[in-house]
Amino acid sequence: MNLRVLRIELRRSFAPWAGAAVLVAALAFLYLVPGAWGRGTTLWTDQWTSTALWTRYLLAFLWPLAVGLGALQGLRDPRSKMSELLASTPRPARHRAAALAGTTAFALVSAFALLVLVGVVQLLAGGAAYVSIGWLPISLVGALALGAGAVLGMGVARAVPSALTPPALAVAALVFNNFLRQVQSSDSELPVSAVPNPVSLLSPAVAEVRETLLTLSGPVHLGQTLWLLGMAATGLALLVGTGLRARLLALTPLLAGGALALLLLPADDRDTYVVDRAAAEQVCEGPVCVTAARQARLDGLAGPGKEALRLMRGALGDKAPVTVRETTALRALGAVPERPRASVLVDFDDGMIGGAEGERQLTRALVAQGMVPLCRPRSETESGTREDAAAQAVAASWVLGEDLRPLDGTMYPPKDQDDLARPVWKKLTALPRAEQRKRIGAAHAAAVSCAGDPLAVLNGGVSR
């Protein structure tokens, strides 16, 4: 298909409108619907891989939409009652099919490319320092999925030329897609599915982005590409073929592509989503380290991190943490977080750290996290309890040599923190300095070992 034919087809078909519908629907979802794609470190315009994965996530509804729009385009000739006239022309049927399919696929692929481009422009404007080529195959497979789905829809509509075919096909694709696709489980650090992992990966959509260091493995890209190419080939064959035998033979590429894909796609979910080692590599300034993916945050973290380590050494001596580093461990919701004795772990999704304004507030947050690391399981809405927040406020205020002040950035209001922390603070500061230091050290040990309630220890209790 040359450019002249492409221009003609774009003018006489609704392919441009199909592409516009996909693009507008995707952007409306990302900007108007609240979700993890619009906040925190998993913001869809925060990292290249996150941009690619979030746009693939949208295929949960964009792919069925593409299939339905393709089916609607496939009814063009039957609706115009020109099928017999076109069949009598000397132009081969495969040429007409290629022009029709190529135009619609081009429009939808272009729409997806524009969607990714919107994210890339914002990435560049936001100064994303880490660039990995790993995002490219994720996006390429997503674009192929839209094109292949539209071509399959056209072929099915040509084989079953009914006004009910487009909506029925779109609904069937939606059910198929969402039955297979993987979802984020609360008791697993990786996305899981109710069906076997290779079967679930026949869906072009991906799970929500909860860990920004995860990416899709190479076998996933290869297997899905073969499956989608088989899908597109079947769509083209259905567009060209006439008669029951030809249409049954047209299913061969789809079945062959699916069989090859199932052989190549990982059987274990741990081989599906893998840690991007280059993104997780530590970049350090002295004792303060972040991942390469967030290297841009290192300058703002280095000063407060070093100051926090100095203050904690004055309070804990040799038992104080000696490094500040960003956590890279994958963990499920409800899992107990890491609590290494030698490091203060930084999680930029923690509002106390990620939302800190100014070096003083960030230093205070790091001291609180280092003195009383949390041992309560993580959830989507909170990390730690109100008692933990009160204990962190007491410890941080004591180490910084200031009056008691509740922590900023936690889910607990300052008054709730103060109600718990104030009596403990008064009791602690009324003791001799040596006894105060002893209780601070005991609270830190209890938090690191998860052997007791740090607030109770500060109040004079003992750890288990």
C-alpha cells in the first residue's frame, strides 16, 4: 500500500476517527480518573518504564475498543452493498484487504504512539534523568496489539456481516481480556492471575504499576508478539477468504501463534515481571544512596541524609545506622517491611519522606524512620500505626533537641499523634539525661527487632 492509497483510505474511511476515539479515551482516563497512575512514584509520567506499562494497562479497555472499531470498519463494503461489484474488478482482493486493514491499523497505532509521546514529553519536561531502552518493546507490543485487534475485528465482521457483530465482538474481547489479564494481589509482591500464567499473558493488558523497578521479561515480549502476529494474519485471511473452507483455514495463523506463544511465555509469574537491574543499581553520594531510576533525587537527599546519620550517631553511638539508602525489596501488601540495623531505608512513596518540604523537614523524617523503623505490615492506605507515628515523633524530637512536634506526611492528624506522644514526652524529658538516652536506645532496639512497642518502651515499659 503506497502513500496515495493510504491518503485516499484515510479520507473515505472513519479510521482517523477510530484513532481519535482511542487517544481521547486513554487521555481522559489518565487525567480525569483518579488512581495510582496519577500520584506518587508510580505516576505514569515519572519514569519511562512506568509510562510504557501504564499505557499498556489501558489496553484492558482500549484493546476491546479497537476490536469493535475494526469490526465496524469491516462492515463498510457489506453496508454499501458493493461486495459483488468489487469482486468483479481486476484488482486482487488481497490488495483491497491490505488497504482497508492497513489504514485502520495505521490510525490506531498512531493514536497509541501519540499517547506514549504525551507521556514522553512530560517525562522530558520533568527532567527524568534515567533512560532505559527497556520501555520500547513494552510500547511496541502495545501498539501491535491495537493494530492486530482491529484487523481481527475487520476479518470477523467480513465473515459475519451483521450489525450486531461489532458490539458483540467488543464485549467478547472485553470479557476475554479481563478474564485473562493479571491483577495485583494483596498477598503477593508480583501480579498474579486466576488462570495459568502463560494463558493470562495472551491478554495484551498488564497489571497496575505498584513497583517501579519491575519490567516485563524478554520471553513475554516474544511470546505476545507471535500471538498478535497470528491474530493479525487471521484477520487478513478472513478479509480475503470466501467460503467456509477458506474461513476455517484462516484460523490457522491464530491457532499457530497461540500455540507458539504458550510454549514461549513464562510459566512462573516471577519470570514474567522481573527487576530492572540497571534501574535498581545504587547511585551514592557518600553514605546516601538511591536507585539509578531516581538519581535525580540524590542531590536533595544527600545533605539531609548525612545530617540525619550524624544526629543518630550522637544519640545511639555505635548502634546507629551508618547509611541511608532507597529500598529496592519487592514486598506484598501486608508483608513486614525491612528493618536493617545499619541502614535507614527510604521509600519515596512514604508521604513523610516523599512529601517532605525543605531540608529540615526531610532530616526530621529520616531521623524518625531511622530511630523507629516500622515493623507493622504495609497496606495501600497506611504504613505503621498511630502509636508508631507517636513514637517516631518523640524519638525525632529528642534527637533533634527540639520540643515535641508531630510528624508531617503521615495519615494520622497532628492532634492524634500529640494526644499519644505528649504524656510520654513529658515523662521522658523529666528523667535524667542518661536515663533518657537509655530509653531512646531501647526503643530503637525494640523497633529494629520488632520485639516490643517503641512507644511503651519510651514510656518506661520493657520490650518482649
